[in-house]
Amino acid sequence: MPINQPSNQIKLTNVAIVRLKKGKKRYELACYKNKVMEYRSGVETDLDEVLQIQQVFTNVSKGAVAPHADLQKSFGPKSTSESIILEILQKGELQVGEKERNAKLEQTHTEVISIVASKCVDPVSKRVYTPTMIEKALAELSAKKREEGEEDVPRWSGVTDKKSSKAQALEAIKALVYHQPIAIARARMRLRVVAPKRVKERVVEFIEQVEDQGYEGGDWECTAFVEPGKYKSIADLVASETRGKGRVEVIDTAVVSEGDKS
């Protein structure tokens, strides 16, 4: 004789669980693996691609759906299903197995080191550092004890699974530049851009620091610092918007602006 499944139970398989404790209650979402971090980093914006089902559970493994009354009590009477799901997705803890978590952390560690190495140089020689040298410098920072009065200075304590590799790499760069375990600065390219005024605002979105700018014959001319990875975007934009009449010239490939010098 078949056993009927209770109406408040939903069975799901191959899920990644995001869990949040709120108002002494535990709430969970059933998500697709690898999609949670993509959503948190902004890579994925479609909830249907992140959630297996737009439903809040008290226990995903048992398929137990959270009662509406509990949700209203925990999240507030004016909360909606969507607002509750978004809060759990953003603030909840992603549940993964120890082996899977370690593999993900190792992958994130490698990605962070690679990003940092691609964005930093020796401020004197302007040469890039190898990933091994960056790894050793970050290991030195993570082993360093926090001193009194250093509560607000950039810190590095190793990778986590709660942030994207890009976000953590930026934190690592800030800590390296501040503490200088090795002589290091963010790498930039110095470019000269010549384009019509109407293109200026879109180009400026890619620029990190303007060194000099002005107008000549109706064209906007600018010398600026940009991250090396932004060069192609600027060149493509100027070429497409000016039909080849604008110019993007590389003045120097690895420079350190005044604000980065220690």
C-alpha cells in the first residue's frame, strides 16, 4: 500500500542549501550548486537560475516547508515571499560538505593569487610578481597578529567561501599595498584617449585616475591610468563609437600613479 507524502513536504535532489537562523527559527533555501556565489557576486541575477524552487523550508532534506505564520513572525508582518528569499539568499550560510568546501577554498585561493599577481607590480622595477611570491607575501600577512590601534587598517586572514574571488583579491591587494611585506603597488596602464565629447562619460567609467584632460578641435583628449584589463574595453568602445576616428594610445604598460607610492 503506497504511503502518501504530506502536502507540506517537497522532495528535492542534488541541492545546495542556504541556511539562515532568524527569530530562533531555522530557514533554508534549495539552490543549484555553484549558483549561490555567482548570485552574490552579481554574475547571476535571475533567481530562477539560482533557486530550485521559490519556496522557504525549515528543512530542505526532509522537504518541510516553512509555515507562513512562522515566516511572518520571524521576518515581520510586512515581509513578502520575495523579500524573505532575498534576505536568506544574501545573508544565509551556504551548506556544503567538508571535502567540497576544501576543494572550493583551494580553487578560490588559486584564483585570488592569480588575480593579485595580474594586478600588481614592483613599484621600482615595474616588474610583475610571480604567483608564488604573492602567495608568500599574503601568508606573511595572514600570520601577522593585529596590533593595538590597527582595527581599521586593511587586513588579510586568508580566503573564505563567503565572498567572490574578485572581491577577496581586491581586499588582498589593499592589505599588501598598506603593509608592504614586499615592495608592491597596483599595476596600471597609462593611456592617451582622443574621442568626441559624447563618448567621454562612457570612457570615464573604465578609467581609474585622470592625469590630464582637455578639449582640442571639438575632441576630448585625456591621459589617464587604467587597470590593464580595461584597455580592450576602452579601445573597443572608442573604435565602435567613432568608426575608427578616435584613438587610444598606450603610453606605458606598467606604471604606478603618485597615490600608490609608499
